[in-house]
Amino acid sequence: MSLADILDRIDRARRAAGAGPVTLVAVSKTQPLERIEAVLQDGHRVFGENRVQEAASRWPGLRARHPGIELHLIGPLQTNKLRQALDLFDVIQTLDRDRLARKLADEAQARGRCPPLFVQVNTGAEPQKAGVLPEEADDFITRCREVYALPVIGVMAIPPLDEPPVPHFRLLREIGARNGLEKLSMGMSADFELAIAEGATHVRVGSALFGARLPHGQG
Ligand SMILES: *Cc1c(COP(=O)(O)O)cnc(C)c1O
């Protein structure tokens, strides 16, 4: 589907919901460079990657050719990759544990700046998935802000694959609302319109925009 088609679907869903602006985070992980270049040529500037290493292999080059890029980290962040991540990404959507918050705060202090952050919430409490548990989210968000003075602007979730997503979107919205966080990153290719109806401000769309992904390692 073309960028224009996706933006049109987002805009319709947004208007139907009477909602404000919604940012399309174009998820370019494992996509061939030509497809990313094509979306850049069409004028899009906000992208998401889920691996630091993969982002490092191509985004510095893409940035040199296309001004104004805003790159979001949407995958797990290991503390040993933190510095590299801060060099590469403009927004980090996957803040999810105290140790990472502490290291981020130290590094932000040293650099004199910190990218805007989303706290990732594991709304389905899936053991294999990153994110704070819903019942731990309020405490964690408070700690990030008050103890570490981190610029948390929103919450992010990836609902379980095998469940209807809407209850998860609602749970995330409630967590955001009761913590005074305006930004909600939720909704992917299969369900971004549903997410917008539930208040998403950022949708993360990969395959619907770029086409099917190659497995990691073959991209
Ligand atoms: C891959 C990925 C997406 C995009 O998934 P699609 O179904 O291809 O749109 C969104 N969010 C995260 C965190 C991802 O890892």
C-alpha cells in the first residue's frame, strides 16, 4: 500500500474519532534500502527500527541524504547499546526497567540532553515480552520522572498477537491518562485504525506500508 493510502486511512480514522494529529511511524526493520528510499522520496520522515545494530548500519547514511529524519527505537534496548542508541535515535519508545532508566539518566546528564521517551507496557503480561507490567506502570513512570528526571512523554504497547487488541489499547490509554501522559504509541499494520479510535497518537506501521518483511539476517 502506498504512503498516501496509509496516510489517508490514518486521516479518516482520526477524523472519525474526532482526534488530534496522529504520527505515522514507518517501521522499516529488515526492509530493503530501496523501499525505505522510496518512502523517503515520497516525503515521509518518521521511521521506526527495532534493532540498534541494524539501524546503525543504514540510518547514518540515509540521514546524510535526507534532512529532517526522526528515528524511533521501538525494540528492546540493552544497556550496553545505550550510547549507540542515543547517537542514532531521536525518540526511544521502549523504556521498561529501572536499570535502563538509571543509565539513561546518567548518560543524559553527561550529554546535556535526552530524547523524548515512551514507557513500554506489557499489557498482556506475556513472559517473553518486554515492558513493565500494567500494575507496575504507575510506580515506574513516577520513578522515571521524579527520581531520574527523564522526559517521559507517553506509553507504548504491543498487544498479544492472539488476542483482540482493543482491550489492550484501552488499558494503555488508561495508564497514560492517569499518569498525565499525552502520547500513546499503539496500533500496527493489522489494527492501526482501531488504535486511532482508542486514542493512539503514534501508530507503528511496517508491512502494510513496505510489504512483507524478510526474516532478520536476510534483509
Ligand atoms: C515490527 C513492529 C511493528 C510493525 O509491525 P507491522 O505488523 O509490520 O506493521 C510495530 N511495532 C513494533 C514494536 C514492531 O516490532
